[in-house]
Amino acid sequence: MRDCMEQLFQHFRKEEQPFIEQVEDWLRQVDDYYTPYVTDFLNPRERYIVETLTNRSSFSVQEDGGFDGAERARMIIYPAYVEPTREDFQLTVREIQYASKFVTIEHPDVLGAMMSLGLDRSKFGDIVVQDDRIQIAYANEIDSYVQANFVEVGSATIRLKEPNERLCAQVTLHEEVVIVSSLRLDVIVTALARLGRQKAQQLIERERVKLNFQTVTDQAEPVQLGDLLSIRTLGRFHILEIEGRTKKEKWIIRVGKVIS
């Protein structure tokens, strides 16, 4: 068993090992009790890991973030006899009502207000803002607490209601193919930001680059399939596919830049 885990760890980053062990524990629970397991809200990289590990088992996995195209989503790991429904994901979507004619509320305002309630980030998902409409998704188990305590965003008084229809969180990606000499973080940032290597390294050193929502300062950190890179002032980039190598042994990578 230990040898299997060590072989598994080789395919992921060292800092991801605790999460991998957690996913393996979820899989054991499904196997021991033969009942589905519902995760908290996971980011794209975490969901990639869950899907990868589940595909090595006899179980299946589905995801739902409450919105079409959600970036953060809950997952259900389940045995063959189960057919999950949307209700099985145990999530709630609410719309924020506020005096939109007099007050402007933006995504960071809502996120800050939710965090100020002492909620764990894993308990709520996307915050979707379209014009003056705002909707949030969160776990059913915190619904009563949120309804009772989430009454202000900044100086604005709010109340929550059941939405007539759910907004779409689908982002638009501008896809392109880049060719790089290696999968090192600084090399990838150089290509995506269209900067010199030294300037790209400075961005990393100054903590202006995030990899899967975490600040990374190791310039040699390898970039992998499914990663999300955030470069401050330049945007976010999904690593969609690592297509192989050229005849000169350079890597061919398909990336998608978030444009909306």
C-alpha cells in the first residue's frame, strides 16, 4: 500500500500530498460503506486530482457548482448503483437583494463579507455578478447561519432570496498554443506574459503569480495539466492540454486565457 501511494505521489506536487491522502480516504469510505461521498467546494486543480484518483477505482464522480460553468464545485464520489441528482450535491443558491439604484456591490465586497462571517472558504462556491444581479452558491449545512447573519455587504443592507433563474458562471477563454523549452513556472510565465525571462522571474519573486490559487515563489515549480495560473494585472490562464513535444524537444501547450 505504501509503495502504491509513493508511486501516486510522483505524479503530483509535494504540497498536494495531504489532499491526495484525503481523497484516498474518501474513496475508502465509499468502498467501506458503499454510499456516496459529497465533498466541499473544490477548485479546478483539486477536482482534477479527485477525478484522476477516482478513475483509478471502481467508482464514478460528478461535479456541480450550482451554476453552469462554475469555477468552484462540489463533487460526489459514488458506487455504480447510484444515479446522482442535483439535490444530492447538497448546495444552495441564493440571490442578493439590495438597493442597486443607490449602491454598487462587486465580487470582492461579497467575498469579504462572507469571509467576515467566519465561514470556511470550502463551504461556499462561486459568487456570480452580472450587472446588478448577484448570486452565491454555498453548502446546505450553512444555510440557516448564512440566512441569519449575512445581512450586510459593506455599508449596504441586503437580504437573500431564492432566484427565479440561476445566472451562468461560464467564462470565455481565448485559446492559444505556446511552445516552451520546459514546464518550469518561470518559463511558462515568460511565454504567457510575453516578457523577458528576468522580468517573469521578478513577477514570481514579488509574489505576483499564483498557481492554483496559491502564491508560488519557486521559479522552477513544474506546471501541469489542469493548472490555473494567475498573473497580477495580466489575467488568469488555464493549462488546457500538454500536447507533446516538437522535433526540437520543446513542449507544445494549449492554454486558455480568461477574458470574461
